[in-house]
Amino acid sequence: ALTPDVLASFDIARVFKENTKPVNSLDFSRDGALLVSSSDDHAIRLYKCDTGTLEKTSFSKKFGCSLAKFTHHQNCVITASHNEWDHSIRYLSLYDNAYLRVFKGHRDRVVSLSMSPLNDMFLSASLDNSCRMWDLRTPAAQGLIRIPAGYSCINFDNSGDVFAIAASGPRCVKLFDAREYEKGPFTTFFLDCPAVEITHVKFSSDGKVVMLTTNQSLIILLDAFDGK
């Protein structure tokens, strides 16, 4: 178990200094063997976790990169553009540094991405007040959900059957059935907390707890069934 004593025994094993500007995202592959990072210097870097080595560096100098997420293939990721003029999402092969597909539709910066653990579907949330559902196999959005103004983030649970949208404006978390998201959320939890920007939402591995991180010194844990 990951106890306070176990955490206290951890130490730094390796430091990577390849980035010249801040790292803006990190994501582990499903099996934990690989780690991908994106950074403000337009670099996407792939690391091997068991050896602590840098395996591959790809660049997206024209569009920038953020929110790098593994797909179901360990050599492929999705990333959001990181600039002021393009708000597309790109499906990238790290093997040959080639774009496999471009997903266009958002009209403002994409601030959250989540890959379904079940299939080729993924979610995106944007400052254009929309969450969109996509399929890696086609460039057109498969669905759209209007969300409140402000910073919102999204994530699937480990089953892939449920996803959450956490909205900073109204300070709430909405849970959706991924198979019937068109019907709207099946439950909404309003947060009793100060006005903060919710930066990330994540389910525990058993789906019983929802964790929210914020731009303040505040992490919120909610019961996924009653919101307490």
C-alpha cells in the first residue's frame, strides 16, 4: 500500500534536463512502462520508466504541444496545439514523427484531454465552452456537450463507462454515462469550496473517489456516489 511511510522513503532516482522551457504535461502508458511529456519548447519526449532513459524526442515547432496523452498504441499520442492561432488536436506517431490525423472544431484553447480506456474514443474540453467527443479513426467530432464558461477539465473513469466534467465557473462536477452522454449528466455535485480554478479531475482506480486539483493549495476528494 502507498502509505505515508512508503512515500517518505522515496528518493529522486533520475533528473532529466533536456527541456529548455517548462514541461506542461506528463502521462504514463497504461502498463506504466513509458512516460510521455510535452513542453513549452515544442518538444514531446518519450521515456522508458524501468531504465530511466530518454527513448525518443519529437518536435511540433509550428503548432506547439500540450496535454500529451497515450492512445492504446505506445508509440502514438494525442496532443493539443499550444499557440494563439490554432486550436486543433493532433494524433501523432512517435515512431516516425508523423501526424496520423488532425481533429478540428474547437474555437479556443483546448485545456483538457482524456483517452477512453475501452476504445478509440477520446474527450476534449476547451475555453470555447464545449466538450467534444472524438474517434481516432475519423477527424470529425462525434458529439458535443456545452459546458459553463471558464476553465473545465474532463476524464474517463477506469471502466470507460463514466466520465466527469469539472467546471470551475459554477464549481461543480458533472458525471455522464459515456454511452448516453446526449441525455446530460446523471448526477451533478456542487462544491462547497472557495473560488478556485479546477485544473484536473481524476477517478480512483476503483471508481469510488473523484479527485480535483486546483490552482491553489487545495486538493478536493469527493465520494463518486454522493459527492460528499
